[in-house]
Amino acid sequence: MFESKDPQKTSLESLGEFGLIQHLTQAFEIKKPSTLLGIGDDAALMNFGGEDVALTTDMLVEGVHFDLGYTPLKHLGYKAVVVNLSDIYAMNMEPTQLTVSLAVSNRFGLEALEELYAGIYHAAEHYGVDVVGGDTTSSTSGLVISITAIGIAGAIEAVKRSGARPNDLLVVSGDLGAAYLGLQILRREQEVFKVNPQHQPDLEPYSYLVERQLKPEARKDIVGLLAELGVKPTAMIDISDGLSSEILHLCTASRVGCSLYEEKIPLDPTMIGAAEEFNMEVSTVALSGGEDYELLFTISPDDYPKIKGNPNLTVIGHMTDEASGAQLITRTSQSMPLTARGWNSFRQPAGGQND
């Protein structure tokens, strides 16, 4: 029998997702020689028959990670796959298989699940992965989706979060903050609809932002681009919880500090316009918004000429010694500690960012 401990309640919000995982799993030890990397990265890493294999899983819960009031089921199915594949690409690896598990309440009919699976099918086809299993069960409170993704290293080496070194350059793909603004637009239109059900929203001016929220893409192309350029990242992570949080994860895992330059953070003009419309500071959105699913990685300074001028990649800072800590260098050249203000599923309202 397990003995119950002191019934005192500790707030999960105060721990956050990563603090909770670290606390609950601190007693686990790696015992199998096939386990190369356990809890604490974008994916676990194992070796079977000389082949490196990555394994990751993500759970999306209605009312926490998505709101079906503005999320089409087909888009949700597609996104549920993408958020898992992004973790595989963040290991510099190629996804190969998926399993899909669902818990559904009786308010969902067959047709609704067909829509959800149409999105899953489309994503699997687009990224060239096989759906090989899963589970289904009933739910008393809405829809829960859990997807597990498997990937292989192939001819390239897996990249962990822990390989960054002082003086490495900090690089990001794409642009940041658009998904969060897309979420704000969808929530605003939902509130208008509640007041006036006849309202027909015009989302065309915000199509890029809304698509970044409802139908993001995993950056398979970046993994291919880096291989083509002959660049092997020293550390890598995907941006699901916000740029600041992910930088701090890299710093912690690699035991280094960082200088992030605010003026270098890539922003889409549509995102800037929407941020002004919502009276939000653009850098705050880019740092804390999350769900961009871009790749954040470090490279040796010697590799800079290989990526210089590439429109898909932006150098936003460099790594420093651990004692210097993670610093944000503002547009006015002031240095301030970089703080994590990204997604916390134990705090955020429904429809927010995913982990």
C-alpha cells in the first residue's frame, strides 16, 4: 500500500507545466541502455539496432488548449498532428509514425469525428507519416486528443537542447507572434457573435494571423535547409510556449547565458498592425505569445557565412557564459533579465497555447 502524504495542497499554477514535470519525475532513473535521453527535451531519444529514434506525445484538451466555438474540427485535427511533429523536427529528426487517441463526449456524432480525422489524415499525408494506432474512449467533459509521434535521425544526427556553448549564435526561423494575435482576433469575433449571432466576421485582412493560429505548419523545411547548407545546430527547440520561455529552456539545458536583441526579433507587418489594433506591445507578443512552432537553435559562429542573408533564418542573439544569465537587450541598448511569461496551462483560459 502507498502511504498518503500530508494533505496540504500545493498550487499547480505556481509550479507551471515544466516545474510540475520536473517535480513528479525526479525519482525516475534511466536503466535501459537503449534509452539515450529521457524527460526534459522536445522528445525522448532511444537507440534500437543502431538507429536513433525519437518519441514525443502531446495532449490537447477542450476548454484548455482549444475552443470549438472558433476552431473547425478539421483544422484541430491537422494542428494536433503538427504540434507533435514540430517536436520531432526540433530534434533535427524526421517523423515517421503517429498514434492517435481520443476521449469524446456523447455530444459528438460520427460526422464530427470524421471531420477531425480528415484533418489528421491531411496532416499525415502532407508530412509523409503513417498513423499506426491509438485508442478511443468516452469523456464526460468534451474532447481530448492525445497524439504520440515517432521519428528517426536517418543520415543526420539528433540535436538536443543541451549542446549550446558561449559565443554560439542564436537563430530563429520565420516570424514570431502572429499565432497569438490570430487567437485574439478569433476571441474578439466570438464575443461579437455572442452579442449578435447574425454577425458575419470579415477575417480576410487577418488571414495570415488566423491561419498561424488554426493551421500552423511544422518547419520540416528548416531541417532540410540546414542539412543542405551543411549546418548542424548545437542545440534546438521549437517555439510553442513563447520565445522567452524557450530561450530559457535552452540556457538551462546547456548551462549557458544569452544576449537576445529585441530589434532583431522577426515580426510580420500584419502582426505589427494587429498588435497596434489591440494596443499590445509587439515585442511582448513575440516574446510571450507562443504557438509559433518555429525552430529556435544555436550554431557555431563559424557557420554564420552559410546562413547569412537567408530569408528563412534570423540571428537574434548569441549565447554567453552561465554567470551572465539570459539578458534582453532593448532597442535603447538597455540590458534587462529575460523572464519567462509564456503559456501555463494551469493558469491560462480556454483556447490558449499548447505545450
